[in-house]
Amino acid sequence: MANSQPEDGPPSKRKRLNMPTKRGVANIVTSVQNLLRNSQSNPIGGRDLFGPTKIDTKILEQTMAEKIHRTKILTMNKCQNCSGLEDMRMNAADPAKLKEINEQKLKHSEEMRQTRSVFGILDDRCRENNGILVIRIDGASNKATKIPILAYKPKSIVDANRISYTMTGVQVPTNGSTKFQTSCYMNLCDRYKKGSSYYFSLVLDFLVKLDKMPTKLFIIADNASPNKSDELLAGYGYLLQSVPNLKSVTLVNNLVGHSHNELDGYFGVMNQHLSTKTIFSTTDYDNELKKIKSTREVNNVYNVYDMSGLKSNVVHILNRGTHHQLHLFKDDKNVIMQCVAEYATTEAFEKLCNNSDQIPLFKDQNIVTQFVAPIVIPELVETEKSLRRLFKSGQGFFKHSHQQSILNHLKNYKSEDFEDTIKQLRDKPAYPLFVTTTTSETVTQYLERHGYIATNLPKPLVVQKSK
Ligand SMILES: [Zn+2]
């Protein structure tokens, strides 16, 4: 997210460079220095091949940083607000207007900063293990999610013949040696269509593997339409109605251009790790992912359910998608309700808790009770064609074991009944409630009752009378 903030002027004029730019510059400086060290003198003549053997790294940093920085900025998707304000800033005619625009930019940055701190607080609450579960979910870019991965490139295996092996990460905050852990859900040749039902099914799978059922579930994702559709809400509404221990589900979708988070950090580590490897099979690919310290598990076989049959029963709200926070909960009569907030700021959270604009999620709760989601059977016809093409072009490179690994993977899928999966969730124990009552005695009161002088008890405020 830090990268997505607007920057003022070229880096040479700013006090600090951001981390990715710094790293880019450092890599280039090191490479140039190594190059100079290894090619210092010309063995034939007496003159140096590359001129000076020492370079002024400061000058190199200054000249390179701006170029690297600009390239990074231009290739990133920017948020509409940031782009609009930046355009206004460039065209601002007088200093008063410029000041006004800069104030708006600060305000916007503050809103985005608050969202990040809200996520930080939620992550910490999740680590306290008291019933709050925070999940980040997103798909890795297709940069490293293809098979084969080749450190050397035979001419016969063209890029178009490589098959996709996409990965969706489900990440949670943890207390261990890594601050987050990521479960990888692999999808060979996109045999499962990605969309709301797919993402919902991955979260179900993740929940089934937990020891206890969370009380409050927070899902952080980007602002793509499958992350806030009626189909997705139908899934989480169903879950709330069927699992008594789960009390609320909050979907927090980041603003485009500000969605970079800890899960993208994992994808970066993953791309780096795979970039030097040669991989010809799904098994070898999975094994490489398992070597990454913050990998929780790698899943190939999991249930995917189709929730689309329930979406027509969701009360469709116009403009709901323009909000970035959707909150589902049960009211006093156990009716699933929905409410919204613009961004995930602390203010918005307070408003969500006391929101009077609550609307029932479902048109008819009875339909929900009777609903059974069908199991999705992966699509194989196109996939088999792609595989045949790949094995032919990579003849000799793909060993029998590689081919077998991929074919086995393709035909293997889970088909557990929807009711059974939901029952497993319903049977999970809840987290013990942390009970606080205002009437209970404080430690100070307890000590005073036993005749000790303890910390001063808070006394009512009294205005001092003027003498
Ligand atoms: Zn922005």
C-alpha cells in the first residue's frame, strides 16, 4: 500500500526513497560494481576496458533511482481518487488551489492509513485467540503460476503451451515465527471456474480444518465483483444461519490502488523462490511451495460448492457495491441482517455496530434452511487437450513420472456432501466467552475491602469553587 501513495516530485528531491526503489537501485549498484571488479584490466593492452574501477555509488543511485521509481509508479494501478487529485494538482493554476488539493490528498491518505491500522488491530485481536478470525484472500499473479517453470528454456516449449497452475492464497495472522501463514489452493488449468462460489468454498475448507469455530469472521479481499456479489453474500448468510457459534461475517474490500497487503508479500516471496527452479510437475511445484517458511499448507484436493442457486433469494441492494465494507450478522430474532460502510475506518466500524440502516439479507429464510449446494465437478475436456499439446512439445523433458503426477492430479477431486461439510462446522466448539461485568469488584476495591491501601480509586469529578 505504501507504494500506492502519491509521491511528491522526483526521488532526488524527496528525503527518502521507498523500499522497492531502494532495493532496485542497490541491486544494480552491486551488479555494476561486481562487473567492474571482474573486468578491471585488459590482458592484451594496458588500458582498462571499462574506465574507472571505482564508481561513485551516490551519483549512480541518484541517476538510477528516478528512472526505477517512475517505472514502478507507471506500471501500478492507481486509485481513482489518487489519480484525480494528482491530475488536478498538475493543472492547478494558483497556490491557493494547490493548497486545497494537497489538503484533500492528505485527507485521502489518512483514510487509507486508518484502514491499514484497523487491519493491524484486527490481526492482533486474531492473534489473541479469542474468537476473531481474520482471513485475507486473493489470487497470485500468473507470473509464476505456470508449468513447467524453466531455469533453461528449450526452444520447443513455447510459452503458449505452458499450462496454468493458478494459486489462491488464504492467509491468517499467527503467533509463530512468521506473523502470517498462507494456505495455498491450487487450480490446475483453471479446472474450477474462479468466482464467488469458488472463493467461498476455499474459506469453508479453511474453516473445516480449524479446531474451533470463530465468533466473528473478517474477510479482507480486493474490490473485484466476486468479492461482494449476491452469490458470495448468499454463501456467508447461509453459513451464519447454519452455524450457531458464528455470529457475524464482515467483508472488507480494499480500494483499487490501495489493496496491496501482507498476502501480496507472500506472493512476492513465492515468485522469488520459484524464479530459480526448474519444475515439470504439480507435485514438484507443491513441494517447492512447502519449503517457504510462511506456507501453512498446499491444497490440491478440496470441495467446491455452487452457491449460485441461493443468490436470487438475496435482497439485492442497488449501490451496495460502491461500499467497501459489508457486514452480516444475526439480530435478536436470529434473522440474518446486512449493513454497509464506505471504508474500513474506525469511525465506520462504530457506525456498523450501531447502524440503523439494517436490511434483512434474505427474502425468505425458509428457502435458506432447505438449500443444499451442489458439488462442482471440475471441467476436464479442454484441460486434457492442453496437456497433450504440452507433453508433445516438451517430449524428452517431461518424464513419465511428471506426466503421471499431472494426470493423477487432474482427475482427483473431493466430493463431500455439502450437508456433511456444514455439519462439521456446526459441531465445532466455540471459543470461551471472555466475560466482563461492570458490577464485578476491581482489584483495587478488593484490596481496600481487606484493609490495604491500594491505587487510588477513581472519584467523581468536582469543579473547584473559586476563592
Ligand atoms: Zn487513493
